[in-house]
Amino acid sequence: MRSRFSTSIIVCVLALGPASAQAQGQDAADAATRLAQLEQKVASLTTTPAAVAPGDAAATLDRLERAVNELSKAPENQQPTPATASTAELERRIKELEARIDALMKEREAPKARLMNNEEQEREMEPVGLTGFYDNGYLVASSANGDFKYWLDGRVNLDAATYSGADNRLPTGFEVRRARIGLKATLFRTWLAEIDMDIADNLVEMKDMWMGYAGFENSLIRVGNHKAPFGLETLTSSKNITFIERPYIDAWAPDRLMGLSYSRWGRHYQFSGGIFGQAAGDFNDKDSLTGGGAGTSQGYSFVGRATVAPLNEKGRVFHVGAAAAWRKPDAAKIATSGADLPDRLNASRIVKLDSRAETHVSRAKFLSTGDMKYVDNTTQLGVEVAGVFGPVNVQGEYQTTKVNRLSTPVATYADHSFSGYYGQVSWFLTGERRPYSVSEGEFGRVIPKKPFGAVELAVRFSTLDLDDETSVDPIRGGAATNLAGGLTWFVNANHRFMFNVTRVDNNKWAKPGKDWAPIPAGTSTSQTVILGDDFVTFAVRYQLAF
């Protein structure tokens, strides 16, 4: 649009000059031919090539228009001239303008040299201009055709919590629950990547670190450290969960692991599956018989999930899904003494299931099976259901985990099964609808509709049972049921405040570690935890997500 406008300006200026009206004969015809050629050059110049950023093109065009305006100004007290003089003047102006255009074209080529990393390095590709914009809470830089795109993905969770009615020591505290900075990228349209690091607790932890290919229709192949596809609430980003902490069953979900996965989706469905090892950074090379590394191989997992959304409209969603995981434990530290020596390698195949009381400021884990040795594999199954009905949202999951043991000459151990589930309902008082992505089978970020933000009320019931009273090798890991209420104020797409109250009801086998036991009176130094401790958690969070 602007290119045509600029060309018209030049044509009009030259055509309306005092001499052009009197141009006659062949000289005038030649000038007209040159003028047509000049128009083509102007059109070429004002067409922004892929190597030039839109801002550079606009600046070049502005300079060109100013040059035309200067050339088109008639001198004061200009006197009429013969036709031959007018034709000569027209040719002079055309040549001068052509020279100026050539200079501007060379100026436009200059950014290529400035982009070189090394003067002697040969550039194989033309530079690609990127434009920055703000998109539903994210800062994005994208090429005009979308082939190249980069965007920041960061978050900060500042939490505080206090505990009322606990017999064990659960002190009030503050923490930086998460402090993450990440970068996501699209390269050549079909290649994807994500890097995400967490620096909470003054420790650097790798989160997402993967590369992907999306060149096949409605498909994505990923390799690297990423979330294994298991559990709706586990897969939902911590930026978008309804409560401050996820429910109990999240504690045993596979979460992020190194692996290779494949996802495919359609209008109403998606399925994902992959093979995984350990989480990045968790490689176990500490097994020791003589002080050196024993080189025990990692365990591996097969994880898959499928979801269907037969109703998938804006503000109206019905979602069902199922997931399964088969996981082989890696070997922990190999015993060098004791009753396990005859079968020390299998004894080192240990699984431990445990969970905090849906709070993180206090790290006390009231539910724990302890170390279960001689584990061949674990199998996990999960079903999920969720719905969006205008401003009302419902969601629930049931999961079970079975621990399959190895036979050993040392002792007799039983297989064990554990289960947990939750259900929650929320309501946006301000009328927002929770967005849903069918390609991921997950819920996304809420964008407030009102200037003062959005307000959500929520209630959740959650339970986990880690007791399995088998006749041989009984496990008494404890069980708990929680009832939580939540109030969230979404200030805008990037900021929100959350307030949760949770009633924790532990059974008689639930107990925290000794670090949280009451300090004994008198001169005793032994600390004894109190079982079956019930209490109420009050928690607040400020979240910045960008």
C-alpha cells in the first residue's frame, strides 16, 4: 500500500513540474521512458526483502520521500523556460533521483555486513527480520511469515504459609516456590525447541530441555527432557493450575524425564506416548563396591496418554482421558554388607512413594511407603474427566500404582497397590471461560475480560492411600484426605494473587520425618513424631508469569 503511494508521489511531482507540461517531441518521449524505468526502480526499492526488517524499510522509504519532496520544490520566483530547457531540467532531475535511489539501495544492503559475526565468515543465509509483539501475556519476536519465532516463558511464585492445629512442628514461612526463565523457539517453521531453567532455593535445576519436529501433519516428535504424558493436573503448567499446589497424586507422576515421545491430534482427540529414562541430571553412577562407579544402567519407562473432547467449543468443553505408565527402576547404591549381599543388585532396585500435605513451605512428608527393595517394575493407570460450562469448571482424576516385586532368596516380599484421586469445581465470578487446547489435552492461561481483572472461587477434595496391609511385608505409609478452598484474583494476563485454606485429615499411620517432631522437654535429645496429626494450612501466593 505504501509502496504504491510513494510511487504516485514521485510520478505526480515529476509530471507536475513546470517544465514537464511543455516537453515535446522525441526528448519528451525519451524522458517518459526513463520516468517509467524510474517508477520500476522505486517500486523495487519500496518492496521490503526478507533480509530487511520492517523498521529499516519504513525508514528508507521516509528518506526517499523526503528526497523527492526536496527535488520537487520549485525555486522562488521561477521564470517560465522554453520546452527544450524543461526537457533538460526533467532529465537532470531524473538522473539526480536515480543517483539518490542507487545510494539508498546500497544503504539498504548495509545491514548485511553489520550482522556478520566475523568479517571473514561467509554468510550462507540472508538475515531474517523479526518483529516483537505482546501476545496474551507473552513477549514474542516473529518473522513476517512465522517461520522463525522466539518467545520468553518465565514465572515467579512467591509463597507464604502458616499451619494451625498441628501437633508436630510446622512453622510459618516464606519461600520462592519457583523462579524460572525459559525460551521457546520455532525454527524453519517445523523445528521447535524449549529451554527452561529453575533457580529457586538458590539451586539451578534443569526443567524443559528438548528439541522437536512438527513437519508431519498434526504431529510432534520431541527428544530431550520433557514431561512424560501422564496426568491432566501434572501436565497442566504451574502457571495455570487452579490451586497453589497440585493434589496428592501428582507426587508419584513420572513428570519430566529424558526421552523420545510422539504426539498426534485431530479436531477432538490427541494421543501421546514415548520411551523415557531418568530426569536430566539424575544419572545414577554412584553404585559402589570398592569406591568406584559400578556403571549400573538406568531404568526406563513407557508412558502414554490419550484424550478425547467430543464437545470442544469456546466456553463449552467436555474432556475424558486415560493414561498408563510402565516403569523400570534404576539401581540405587549397592549394599556392601548385610543380609542383602547374596542378591545385592536386586536389593538396590528401590522404589519409594511419598507426598507432602499439598503444601510446600513445610517440606514435611506425612505419607511415605519407605524404601521398597527388590522392585522389578511399577505399573500406573489413570483416568481423567474435565469440563468447562461457561464460567464453571469441573475436573477430576483417579490413579493407581502397583509395585511388582522380584523373587529373591533373601526374603519374601509382596506386590503392593496404592491409589488416590481428587475432584474440584471452580467458578469465575467475572464470567471468564477457561481455555482448552485439544492438541495437548490441557487447559491454558486465563485472560481477564474486565479492567479490574478476574476472580475465581474453587473447592477441591483430594486423597491418597499409601497403606497396603498384605499378610507378608505390609506397608503402612499412611493415608490422608484434604478439603481445600481457593480464591484467585487474576489482575491481568501476567499477574495473579491466590489464597488457599486446606483442611488436612491424616490417618493413624501418617507421620512426618523426625525433623518436624516436637522438641522434647527436659534433658532428652530424642524426638518422636506424632502420628495422625490433623491441621489447617493457610497459604498465599503472588505469581508473575510472562
